[in-house]
Amino acid sequence: MVSTSCTHKPYHPTKSEREWTTDHEACEVWVREGIRAEPDTYDNFDEMRLIRQCMKNKGWHWERTSLFNFKKEPAE
């Protein structure tokens, strides 16, 4: 059995996490329409990269989840 977890979560200064879904779907549609125009020049990694760039253009950022935010021990 394999267990995985996300190390980052989306963050936007003025939008709720629910709005992430709407923005992500719009980015998927936009990217896939562009890829259909030139399908031989894109692969799955390009699609993911372009969707992420579209989300960044909409103001979304990714921050580490608390599971992976390690706190440094204070120096003694």
C-alpha cells in the first residue's frame, strides 16, 4: 500500500478555496483549446505546466502545508 499527501496547498489573497475549482476548470479549458491547435508539440507535462501558469496569472500561489513546515529549534 502506498500513502501520499500533498506538500503544498493553493492560496489566493482575495478568493476562497472553493473559487480555486472554478479558476482551475477555466484554465484547463483554455490550455486544452490551445493544445488542440498544435497537439504534436505538447505533452502531459506541458499541459500541467501551462495550467499552473494560468493559475498563477489569476493570482494563485502555493504554500507548504503544515505537515511539511518544519520549525527550527531555537539555538541555546
